[in-house]
Amino acid sequence: MNESSIMAVPFEHYVAVSIILFSIGIIGVLMRRNLIVMFLSIELMLNSINLLAVSFSLYHNDSNAQAFVFFIMVVAAAEIAVGLAMLVMIYRNIRTIDIDALKQLKW
Amino acid sequence: MAAALFYILSLICIVSSLVMIFHKNTMYSVLSLLITFFAVAGLYVTLNAQFLAIVHIIVYAGAIMVLFLYVIMFLNMSNIINFQKSQAVKIAATTTGLMVLLVIIASLSSATFNSDIVANQDIGLAATLGKVIFNEFLIPFEVSSILFLSAMVGVVIFNKKDLIDE
């Protein structure tokens, strides 16, 4: 398993895919007012960062970035669990998941 | 062959994530993000991160997406379709996202990457990653288990109604 290989595509293309996915996630968070889709967009952004970390780990021949991706996954899973619990609580109280209904703090 | 695999997988990623943010039905958004996750796992395999690809499928497709689908079905939210937002919000959001893309591209434009790097095939194996995690990241690993525990307690307290009344 020790033989080495050249990457099949230019390294810039991996960077391009991950920044395009990140921008799509930003557009999703800003455009949609549905709480579930906003959470999904946050997940998409975390995934694009993971992809970038893994590709740079291959680029530098270093496993530390892949270990870091594990911790990003852990934090993402905990964040989604708490976020969905908050979503369920919001839905119970105001019977909608439209983020614009929560404007009591807006002056 | 590997190059064609990369382009197909990244096309699937981008198209299904666009479907995710533009589709009106929440259920289809979740399912298309599931397709994105599988394609990202495929991209991990092309990057010699085999173990991470498996973990990615297990954690995201197995746990997180099931959680989303469970919440949608449990609260019967799939029939709440569109919130009829103004066109100006959509245009502003798309412009902002494209601006962010432009800024990142501009900041990366001066960087030069060495494209013919020699990829070590061992860095993504479970043995290598296990050694890295349990040698160098042992304390963060243990702290993350406490993070999970506190998240679990938080979820239970959030959704227990009569805990506050007593």
C-alpha cells in the first residue's frame, strides 16, 4: 500500500468545488426563511469546509487535517441535535417554522 | 477515469445542493442534500480518505438526515410549503453569495498550487488516523464526548415541557 500516485485532476478544482458549495450554502441561509432549510444550508457549508480540509491534507501529506475533520463532524452533530430541539420547541409555541414570525426582538 | 469520476461527483454535488436551496418542498430539500452528502463521500474516496468517507456516510446520511426527516414527519411539516417572500430578498441573497464567491476567488487568485503532487495513499487509512487521534488529539477526543453528553442533556431539557412548571 506504500506506492504513491499523482492526483488525477488539478488541485485547484477541489478548492473550486468546495468554495462553490460554501457560496451555495450562504445563499441558502440568506434566501430561505424556512428554519429547516437554513439548518441544511449550514450543514452544506460545514461539508464544504470538511472537503477543503481533506483535500489540503492530501496536498500536504498530513493526517492531522483529517483528524480535525472528525472533530468538525462531532460539533456539527451536536449542533444539529440542539438546533432541531430548538426548532421543535419553536414549532410547538408558535405553530410555524417561518423565521420571520420571530420578530419580537426587532424594534 | 479518476478525473471523470471527480467531475461527475462534483457536478452531482453542485446540482443537488442548488436543488436543495431552491426547492419549495422541505422534504425534497432534505433528500437532495442526502444526494450531496453521498457525492461528497465519493469525493473523499477520490482524495484517498476512505475511512473518512465511511464515517461521513454513517454520521451524515445515517444520523443527521434521519433526524431531519424524523422531525419533518413527526411534526407534519411537509405540507408547509412556501412562505411567499419578496423577489428583492432572493436577488439580494444571491448577490451576496456571489460576492462572497468573488472575494474568495480574488483572495486565492494569487496563490499557486503545485498540481503534480505525489499523493501518499496511507494518510486516510483507519490505522493512520487512529494513531493520530489517540496520540496527538486525545484530550480533544475526550472533551468532545463531554460535548456530546451536554448536547444530549440540553436536547432533553429543551423538549421536556413540564420540567419548568414543577
